[in-house]
Amino acid sequence: MTSSELLHEQWRKLSQVAVHGAVYDSPERQPHPKCLKGTRGDLLKYIYGLSDNPQKSQLIWLHGTAGVGKSAVAFTVAERMRDLKASEKTTVEKRLAGTFFFSRTTRNRSTAAYVFATLAYQLVRNFPSVRSEVSKAIIDNPAVLEPNSSFRDQMEVLFLLPLRKFHHRLRGCPPLLFVIDALDECTSSEAELAELISLLGKALREPDLPKLHILLTSRSEAHIPVKTSGDSVAAIISLDGADVNNDICIFLEHSFTILRRRRPDFPLLTREQLVQLATRAGRRFIVASTMVKFVDDGYNDPRARLQIMLDLTSQLLPGTEVYRLYDSILSTCANPNRAFIHLSVVAALADPLPASQISKLLGPGQGQDVEATLVQLRSVMDVPTDSSLPVNIYHSSVRDYVSNPSNCGLPNLQYIPPTPYSLIPRYS
């Protein structure tokens, strides 16, 4: 094997180890959550200002409860940086250096073991000039591509080494940005997460790197097992207290306008009705999104479903929005108890399965009419028309809902502990 072929082989190995589904715009993540134009204006302006700061490299920490729109903000910021040039001398190299979007329900996206390899792959694709150096470093230390290799070794070979090559070339240029989303979806141990984030913080203090920032998102600071203060932390941003009712109104109006184009008989909501729905969303975009999916599920009359939603939101108390909405969706199913069981299994699976496999898993009793039942839950889960494709929940708040029987307000439902299903062998 020639020297050139050997280097190419290392690049091929890195490409195989990198988790392409964790990249922000991966087809695996469709539909991509994104801030609708005209929403989150002040927040995005603030984050853009931090990410444009050329003085020193820092972490930007965005946190909030489930469903407030963290991943949509992360995607929107990543997309903006993907459109900005790293320097005036290039038309190819962009300021978005790499992204990793965690997901508990996708095998290689649920662990921190592949973060550095995935970021390195994107970094080299963005800056091809460092490809040979990275390949040579992998030849010298091939173990860094193993998922059980130390984070410190991975960071040195796959992260710091290529970034050092840009120290002088990007001097005076706008900072690069890495985006790591949904740390709470990572199933690695708390110690591993602490080490990962600590190493990232230390990397930002390296004097021989170009200026760069790292945007991290997670559910809440309680999920962050490291100190969140110091020179390496630029800002800790909470989304929980933000008044986003107007943004949610814009989202609802936009969604129902699209629906009305397909269904001209769908009513034009009054401002009062939009405000009612937005207010009862409890500042959570996932609630508003679920409302829209419930109304426009593709099977039922959206006018009747809208009335159900308006009736429900007129009764909702602040702070009860998410779970009571899920209660209402279950109550519209032909067999709420069976729907709850099937929803519990889908939410608890280690890897998503097709409906036919879920039916076999549950057996001849509970596994009856799985496909017919799941179709009735399309507002909270992705049910592909191709029955050979896996079914998956839209949002982790569904998993929270079914994991504790006290979260469900419907009477006489059969609760199934999630443990047996979460231990099911992973399917390839």
C-alpha cells in the first residue's frame, strides 16, 4: 500500500466511525426543528453576538425544560454559521466547524464515545488542508477511533491537532463554532459526561488554537455534571422564563395557514383563539407542535380536532399543559388503555422498531391492532407509511409521561414499567 493509499485508508476509517446521523442537517433527523422566521429574535441575536465575539474562546450554555425549543435554536444557529465564511480569503471553508446532536433512541447518537470522531470528520471536510495531518495522526495512534479509547487521546488527535493548524491562518478571522445539542439525551455515565465537558472547556483555554466557541444545550443545569462558571463559560442561558407566547402564536398561525391551503374549509382562527392555544402551550413549543399535529393528523376531520383542542385548552391550568395534552390525545383513541401500553413500549425501546416487531414483542394479547392504534397517536410519534420502518416518539417529554403513572390523568390505565423494554437487545 502506497503512502497516499494508507492516508486515504485512515480517512475512510474516520468516515466510518463518525456518526453522520448526529450532524445537524442529517436526513436521519428530519423534520429538522428550526426557529420559524420572526420568532426567537432577541434570543438568536444574543447568541449570534456571543458567537461573533473574537476576544476569547468560550462555552455558550443553553438550557431549559423539555419542549421549550432548545434543539430548534441549536439547529437555527448551526444553519446560520454554515452560511458564513471562515475568512474573506475562502468561499468553501465555513464558520460552522462541527455539530453533534444527541438522541437517546439512536444507538451511536446516545453515547459520547463518538463525539470527537464526528466533529473531526466535519472539521476536516470543512478544512481539507488538514486531512493528511489527521490521517497521519490516526496511523500513529489508531486506537483513537475505538469507542472505548480515552476522551483525552481522542481530543488531542481528532480535535486539537487539526485546530492548531489554523492558529495563524485564522488570526483576525471571526470565531469558529461547534454545536453539541441535547446532552441530557446522552446515556454515557455522569463521569464520562463530566470529563467530556471539562476537556472541551480546557480546549478553549489552549493558547495555540484559533478563536472558537462551543454551543451546548441540555434540559437543565442539573444535567450538567461540571462547574458552570469561570473564564471558559461565556453565558448560561435559560429558556424557561422566556415569554414566547407571541412566537408560539406566529408558529400556530403559520401552521394553520398551511393546513388551510390544503383544506379551504378549515376555519380562520381569531386572534383570541390563537392566544388561547399559545397561552395554554405553557411556553413550550413542543406543546404547540403537538397541538398542530393532533389537529392535522391526516386521518380525521381537522375542524373537529380543532374544536377538541379549543375545548381542552379552555380547561387547562398553567403548569399542566404537556401531560394533560397527552391525556386528551389518548382519550380520543378507540382503546385508550391499549394506546397507552403501545405508547409506553415505543417510548421505552432501546432502539426504535417497526410496528410489526412491536406487535410480536407484545404477543397475541397486548400486541393486537398495533398499527391501527399507533396511527391514532400520530400527533406524538412518527408512524411511517412504510410498515417496515421504525416507529419513534417525536419528543422526550412523551417518555417522561409514560415513565411514571402519576403523570397520566386518565383513570384505569394499565401501567407497564419501562425496564423490560429498555433492555431489549438492540437491533441492527
